[in-house]
Amino acid sequence: MSHTRRRATILTAAAASVVAGAALLPNWSAGASTTTEPEVDAKTKATFQRLADAVFTDRTNALVDRPGKKKGPLTDGFSGKVALSSGSARTEDSALGQLGDRKDRLAKYGEKYSSGDTSVTLERARVSGRKAVVTVTETTKLVYAKVRGDEPKTTGFQAHHKLTFRADKHGDWRLTDIRETDDGYLAVNQPVKPKVAAVATDDTMPSAPRAATTRPAPAKPKDFSASGYDYKAMAAYAEKYWSNYNPAYPNFNGHGAGGDCTNFVSQSLKAGGWKHVPGYVYDYTKWFGNADIQSDSFVGVNEWSWFALNSKRVTSLANVYQMDVGDVLQADFDKDGSKDHTMIVTYRSPQGVPYLTYHSTNTYRRSVASIIASYPNAAYYAYRT
């Protein structure tokens, strides 16, 4: 069923925010042509922020289950001096359709969201002539509906965006482009396919078999005492630093494919008892990381897999739903043989659904079902730690 025109509910408070945003518009004469560059004062910047908030709130609302309530999007409340361009309006309409489809796929997996909250912080606005580039941070929280009854309370994430506004000869600003600036398009409400980088594969390295994504999965209970690792400490570390990074380690966001995801998982494993194997940084049989130096296997998606398998610190799981706390999931989004992203399980529901926490985009307790619903064509690799 098409969801192109399907929209989420406008909450009363959110609608009030749109009205307030309209009140902040700069006082240019309606329809008057100007030969000078339009001024972007504090009120105009505030309206840029409110429109950005409306865009990402609409995306969040598209995932929330509100039967019988089909009002228009918040962005429809913006017109005149600051609004979406016609092209951006079509893009957002398509995005909400994609997210509506994702909501339906999630429902088939037994997952729904009862409510959501999105807020946008304006970090910087750079203006050059009739072009304004605005960078914002989106913080979103979704509340899990009690479909099975054993879901955690919430999931959440932080994402970073760059928005481009352009002014016409009348001084009317239009939002013409939205770009995600995180290393992976991995936000719950992100409709765009994830970015992947071309990374050379090496058939001589240890290779993990793909994990199935079907339910129910064959039983594979985890022995939490056999290895001597503290899996609760791994989860506690990840959930402590999922959005506020540990200053004792470097932040690899913006430094290539995957960003900080594997570095973050390695830190979590180290917190639970994984010991350093010192040596040459490029040697995948070594593994170490601190504030000053990190092995490729500590920060690289594929290199971590090679080390983990070669060292026998992990074994491969046949199905993603077999994962438990402290286990690791990797994804190859375009199935080119090179893995693109690393996540760690920090919660498993009593009915057997693993929930993942990760960096790039910073995310807390997202279900494996949500990952699969968002990227149904990816290849997945599950590791028992």
C-alpha cells in the first residue's frame, strides 16, 4: 500500500511551535523586489531552526503508531518568507512515505512506537549572499509500545544535519537541501540509504558467515560465566557513553567509513575484560587502543572482524536473534563483501529480541528488528563474544 501522502499527527504543542515560528519571520515587505542581499538576523535564524525541527519531527511522527489520526505535516505550516522549496517538499513527501512503509514492516516484526519527541539545536549558520548553510543537531527519543510486553522503555539517537537555504529576489528563503553529516545514515527516522565506502576485501583474511534474520531463531543460549568476561560491564559502558563520548579515547567521526562505530564497540569490549594484544598497528592479529594510539583492528570494521575471529575471542552466530548482551552485530549494506558498520547488544528482551547501541549515528537500544526493517537487503554478521 502506498504511503506517499500518508502523514503523522500534528500535536497541539507542535502546531503552536509552528505558529510561533511564523511570528519570528523578518519584516520584509511582501512581494517587494530588493536589489540588496537579505539580512539574516537572529529572528530569521530562529525560524530556520524551527523549520528544521518541523522537518525532523515530521519524520519521527511518521514512525509513531496513531490509528485514525491523519493530519498534515508540520512543514505545511511554513510559507511566505521561510519555507520548503517545491523540490524539498517533494523529497520530504517521499521520505514520509518510505518511513510509513518502514513502520508497517516494523509492525510485522512485532514492534511499534507509542510516541516520539524530536528537538533540533542550531549549531551554526553561515550566510554568503543569498545562500545560508545551517548546521543542526537532532535529538530524538521514541517510546516503545508494549506489543510483546517485554520491550525496553525507549530508544533514542543524535544526528547531525546540514541544511541549505536560498533567498530569491524578494528575500524569501527556501530550504533547498538537507544533508546528513554523520558517517552513516543510521538514524531510526532516516529514510536515505546508508553511505558505504569502497574498501578492498582480502580473501586471505578470516571470514564470518552471514547470519539469518528470520524468527524464530534456533536456541543458542549464552553462558555468561564461561569466558570470564563481564558482559554487563560492556553494556553499561556502551549505555553510558552512547551520546557523551569518553574523553579518554579519540573520536573518529568524520575520519572515513564507519566513523566511530568500531572504536566505540572496542572500548565497550575492553571495559568488559578484553585485553590488549600489543604490536604493529596494521597487524590484524593485534588489538589495542588508548588515547594516543589504536590498532586498525580496534577502530576498523573489517579489521575488528579479522582479529576477533583469528584470536577466537568470538564465534559466529547463525541468526541475529541469537545475540545476547555483549554480542556484536556488523552490517554490509551493499553486500560487496566489505562490512560497513559495527554495533553491540546492550539489552535482550525476555522474548529474545536483541537491542543495539552504537555510534555514528549515536543510538541507544535500537532493536535488531528495526535495523532489519530499515535495511532489509543488507548482509548481517553476528558474533558471540
